[in-house]
Amino acid sequence: MNKKALLSIVFVFFLLAVKAQETTKYIFINLAPGKHYRIAKPSTFTREVFDKVTKKINAADNKKLRIGISYIFDFLSADADSIDKSLDRFLLLSKETGVPIFIHLDGINWLNGRPDLFNWWDPKKPGYNPENKKNVEWSGWDESQAIKISWRNWGAQFRVYPAPNIASPTIIAAQVAGLKRLVPKITKWYNALPAHQKYLLGGVKVGHEASIGVNAYYYKNGNRYIEQMPNNTSLDPQESFNIEAGFTGGLAPIGYAAVKTAGIKNKGRITAADMEQVVYKFLDTLSVTTHALGLPQNLIYTHQGGTYAPWDKHLSFQPASNNYSLPGYSLYSTNPATAGDLTDVLDRRTVSGWAAAEWWWPGSNKIEWMNNILQTLSFKDCRLLAIFNWDSLDHFPDAVPAIREVVATWK
């Protein structure tokens, strides 16, 4: 190799290094669905909310660390036409205001719009099909143990539809169909942006705390509560998911349907490793699909759930990591540097970059807030953190000044 060619190669690597260092990072403020925007009603997507958030934070214009807005599009929770129009309006608002966006695409937590995926027990209600037993989770190795109900606790416990079998071909097909409908809209919008506005898309997230038995858990003999008390929750158990008890949360284990469908095992005890395989395959499929629809790897993020301290009792951070996206996680009052095997998982990757896709680590004062944000953004090339949620910041008067100063001083 001659000297000129060698210098050219060195220069290319130099440019790549500079580009990597100049990668825009983001702090996104998540808007809780239903409180500001409702995807079933596109007309609610107005500029007023964008302006309210940016005006209150009033951050400096820092091209290396930008403030943006994130929103969850639960694409199986309402009719497709309304969701499509809501996404179109969200994209338009970003370009109109110059505010970056982080788009969460979730097809597993809210199945309200698709009873045909889960209703296997009630012929009087929409979507009834006994074959739907294959699309929901089981409390044992046989579909005779299919569940009819789950519970969720996002601040308080409430009933939800039965946890989906995230290895079911029908459930997977619904995820893929939703992505094939929505991602091309995002890709087309992004590709049409002029070079100086490409920063407006901070990323697209697939899977929302993907896991089993965490955001849709099940109590022993849980079906009887919906059978005997379909409209009365007063006697529902209140134990909720207990992270100290391990990956089952101390509740009736589910995941049998997914583990069996995935071909991992069909008897014995379910382990955290079994769950990890299922979650990995699920997120990998979503990532492959999204990448094939035109988005580059650095704009696609996964979002894994089920990662908690005590770390050895819960899922590894590994399932979120694949070759078609950057891994994303929920971090609540957690320093990523001390979070289980997260350091090892990120160090093993050949492509750097990850996201605190759902973040809440409040401080007791402005300095603590700043330190918590900085410890997250500075760890292992964190590309973004999404604060959950905008309304929660109202209870912490030091939060917004801390965000403002972090942006102003970031270099």
C-alpha cells in the first residue's frame, strides 16, 4: 500500500471518529398518552403542547444535546386510520416547531383495538375465537391453562386484557403489520428532511418494556376474578409484582405459552434464561422488520423490561441487544454503571450506543438532578434518555432548572 492510500484511509477513520464524537444526544420529555394527546383522536395533536414544554424548559440551543418530545403510539389500541393520522400530525409538529421527537411504537401493552387477538372465552364479545388461546399466556404447559385476565401496576393496580404470547405467530404478525404501516411514514418523513434538520428524528423505539409477567402479571387462579366478578375489582388481590421475589414477581408464573411456542422447552420449570430467549427473539424480529423498512440501525432502539435489582434474580440486559438496532432499557432511580450486567452487554457490542428509553431518577435538589442526568448520559455512549413523564416534573421544582443547566453546559 502506497503512502497516499494509507493517508486516505487514516483520514477516513479520522472523519468517522469526529462524526461519532459529534453525534447528537437528546433529553426527551415523554408525554403520557391520554393526558395531552390521544391517538384515537388525531385532532388532539396540536402545537400547543410542544410550545408549552419547550417554553417551560427554555433550554439553550445546543447542537450536541437537544431537548425533544417523545410519545407512545400504541398501534393496536385503536383504529388504524386514527393512529396513522395521529402519527402524521406528530411528525408535522416536529418539523413545524423544530423540536426533535422520539417515537415509541408499542404493540403489546394495549390490545384494546384487537379483541380478535385475545378473546378466546366470551362468544358474546367482539373477536371471539377459541383459537385465541394460542395468542395469550398460560399459567401451565397446556392451552387449557390459558389466562383471561392480567393486572398491571403503573402507580396503582388495574385490570388489563390477558398478557399476549409474544412468541405466537399471530401476535408477531400483528406487530409486523403495525410496523409495516407506520415505519414507512416515519422513513419517508425523515428522508425528506433537509440535512440540517435530520436531527429532528432522535429515534424510533420498538417494543415497550418487552418482557413476560411484568406489565401484565397474573395471580393464582386469576381467571375466576373475571368469571365471577367481571365488573368488580374490590376483591382483586393486591400483592402486585414484587421485584425482590425474582423474575416471577412472587406471583403465579406465566410465560409457558411463549416458551413452548418458541420451541425452548415444553415441560419443567421456567427460568429467567427461558424468558430472555423469548424476549430476544421478539425484539430481534421487530428490529429486523423496522430496519428493512428503511431506518438505519442508529435510529432504531429496542426497549426491554424485566431488568431490576437484585440483578441476579431478574433478566439480563442482553435480550435488548441485536445487530439491527441499539439497545434500550427502563432505568428507575438506577445508575447504569452499577446496573447488573449492563456494562458487560454494552462492551460486547461492536456498534456503540444505547438508550435510557424510559428514565426516572429524581434528585432531592438541582445538583442531584443534574448528577443523575449526567451519570446516565455520560455512560457508555448513551444517545438519549426519555424522562417519564412530563406531568411528573411538576412535583419536582428543581428538575426543569437542572435539565436547562445540563443542556447549557454540555460540550
